Amino acid sequence: MNQLLERISINPNVCFGKPCIRGTRIWVSLILDYLASGMTVEEIIEEYPHLTHEDILAAIAYGAEAARERIISVPIERVA
């Protein structure tokens, strides 16, 4: 996991300090949004050919780490 996370960079002078794939201006959140909307890894790489499969895995790993660190508000489903 740590090797994957090394592919992520956070620089206050790049993309407002948002986590990006190292050496790019592609936000981790953009990759996660694409995956959540149903795009495949192959489709994302086709759209951004300089990304690698490992870059996509790094974005997922970063998202998993972020989920462990804070609570994200999600609407509670009410059961009738």
C-alpha cells in the first residue's frame, strides 16, 4: 500500500494542494469520481494515456486511507 501511496503528491502550489497523481495535475478525486460513475480503469487510461494502472490503484488506496481517517456525512436511510 505504501508503494502505491508514493504515487500521490500534495503540493500547496499545485491544484490548490489537492491530492494528485505524482507528476500530473490529475486529482485523485477525479479518478475516484470516474470509477464511481462506472468508468473502467481502461476507459480512464484511454482518456488520460499518461496514467498507468498503478496510478489508478494509488487513487483507490488513497481514498481507502482517507475513509479511515475521517467521517463523511451520508444521508441515513429511513426504514418504514
